[in-house]
Amino acid sequence: MSATVSFDVPSPHGPRAVSLSYTRMGTGEPLLLLHGIGHHRQAWDPVVHILAAERDVIAVDLPGFGESPVLPDGLPHDLATMNSALSALCAALELDRPHVAGNSLGGLLALGLGRDRAVRSVTALSPAGFWTRAERRYAFGVLTAMRQAARRLPLPLVERLSRTAAGRTVLTSSIYARPGRRSPEAVVAETLALARAEGFTETLRAGSAVQFTDDVPDVPVTVAWGTRDRLLVRRQGVRAKQIIPRARLVRLPGCGHVPMNDDPALVARVILDGSR
């Protein structure tokens, strides 16, 4: 069952109240899970129960996605503000430097938290920010097309497509290498989440200025990339390793951009190994 926590985040015009939705389960050291742009915390459902056997797992809807409202006036949806909000979330939930795992945008945010020494370890799955200009333009074009399609498709058509493996491929093959494995209910829910994501446009706009160029020297970092990632191609993982030379670079064979559904056991093992 989801819960909501509210806290203040600094702004040039004074503190602003922010609310985020999350779920929490398991025991052990805390592990924060961060999804990608246009997605929601349920992206982690295939691995949460595996992780919860060893970790206190907190899966968060980022601002303007899932059940979390957009940031209030005065707080842009940029990397610095998002990470300030996540640090404030950890304080509100009394998480003492949790481990963090993130996918895509969430991976970028996780690396930012690691750079700021706010977490114990970082696992970044196909993190944003290691692209060339052409690669970023391509990825943003795909994301924009996915968003437009999600907003235009009538719900009955989405539900009908989701009932077959071929239909789920039509809806989600940009992010999953094995879309047929995603359940019909999950595909409908994430299509609606993308269509209704109030923070999508501003977050994507803020991302056009993002290039991750800093080392993360004091925190264990794992960077993992699916060999069938069609959105952020895997050569970006090599760039990430060059920028963060102590990082462990892991291949995820047969996995796409959102690998948690493509191979839950492998992804869970990579996250747990990275947080040990």
C-alpha cells in the first residue's frame, strides 16, 4: 500500500512544501529505488520482493510522476532540485544514507546523490547523462513520441493491445527487450502513467542541459547496461566508466532500457551485490 510524505525543500523564495508517494517493505539496510522519466514506482515491482528479503526497500514516485504531484512554483524539475527533494525525503523518512538504485533518469539522480555523498552506494541502470548530443536528441525524440502515443490512444484500445504479446510489444518495445513478459495490467498502468505524467514536459526540458561529467570517488558505484537497450545505447556505459573510473560496469545480457522486467533475478543480484 502506498503512503505519502511531505517535507520542505529550499528555494530562492523560501521553503516550499513537497509531497512524494512511496511504498516500503522488507528489512535490512535501506534501499531507495528511483524510476525513469514518464514511468512510476511500479517499474520496480518485478524485483521489489527479491530485494526486500535483504533490504528495507523504499520505491518512490518522482515529482510529477505516478501518484506524486509536480513540484510547487519556485522549484524547477532540474537535477539539483530533484536531488534536494530526495535528500529531504530521506531525512523525513529517517533514512541514514540509504543505498540507492535508479533507472534512466533515476540512475542519473542516484549518481547525483552519490556525488553529494548522501548515500552508501549507487547502482545506476542505463543512467541518463552520458550521451552525445545526437544520442540525446534521438532519446528525447523517442520519449516524446511515446508520450504522444500514450496520450492519444483510447483506453479501450490500450487494454485490447495489452492482452496479447504482440500488442504489448507495440506499446512497450522501446523500453523492454522482452515486452511479452510484462503483464497486461502493468502495461495498461504504465501507459496511463506516461499519459498523465504532469512533470514530463518540464523534466524532459531540464534534461536537455544535463551532461554528467563528475567522478563519484567516495561511494561504491555500479553502472549496469542492457545489451538490448534501444533508448540509451550501451556504448554510453563505456563513457560512464571513463568518467567514474572506480565504477563497476556490468552487462545485462538480453535486457532493454528498463531491465527489471526483462531479467528480475539478474537485476536484483546486481543491485544487492552493489549494495554489499
